[in-house]
Amino acid sequence: MRIGHGFDVHAFADGDHIMLAGVRISHNRGLRAHSDGDVLLHALCDALLGAAALGDIGRYFPDTDPRWRGADSRTLLARVLELLAERGMRPLQADITVIAESPKLTSHMPAMCANLAQDLKLQADRVNIKATTTEGLGYIGRGEGLAVHAVILVADDKA
Ligand code: MG
């Protein structure tokens, strides 16, 4: 077994929605990003790459590359899962924490978890997404952006 951790932050910018775990969530702000700005999937990709000792998301999808402009982050996740599969590795469990003052995510959690379970090919009881605030403190508390931590357990079938 291998464990990986990923962390990502995106700043809010003009817009009318954000993407989280492939779910479009209406909001009075968007997220500044080169891709679709799915900060949750970016943290998850980094956790997977970390578990596999394959570096980080910037190595495979540099934000200087026009191919990834506006990219669907689920496509990036699929590529990361391929990189692991080529090495005999597969996800076993994911636990993710979104840190944001807004938007409220409760009503979107079922769809977000369902997307992750589908993309990671996991049973629903092996995927968890939590949301918390920073009680008004710091850049997240001021509503300047949001952050995500992702922890993933990976089976290494070649080990
Ligand atoms: Mg990112």
C-alpha cells in the first residue's frame, strides 16, 4: 500500500460558477485557473502522483501548455490514473477536505462523491469529501480563494 497527500489553492475571480469534483456549482465568483479550475481534482491528482512517487501535476499538465487551457480536470485525473495503472497501482480510498467560506457545498456533496467514486472506480463507502471553513481567518476567511487537501490510499500490485 502507498499513501499520498495533495494540496491545492485557487483564487476567486470574476465568474458565475466553480467546478468541484466535476460538479458545476453556481456562485457569485469563479476561480482563476488555466484549466477548468477544479481545485479538488487538482489536489486529488497530486495525492495520486504523490502515492506513486511521480512528482506533481505541474510536471504533466504545465499551465504554460495551451492544450490544458480550459481543460476538463476529469480528463487530467483520467491521465493520472493511467500513469498509476501502467505501474500496477490503483486507488483504494480517498478522503478529501475542502476549505472554503463559500459556496455552501452540502447539497452538492452527493454528486461530487458520485463523480469521484466513478472516476476512481471505487465503492461509495471508500470516497469521502468534507467541507470546513477557517472561521473567517486568513485568505480563505476573507473569501479570497479556497483550498483542498486530498489523502489517498493506493494499492501497489507490483510490490
Ligand atoms: Mg490547481
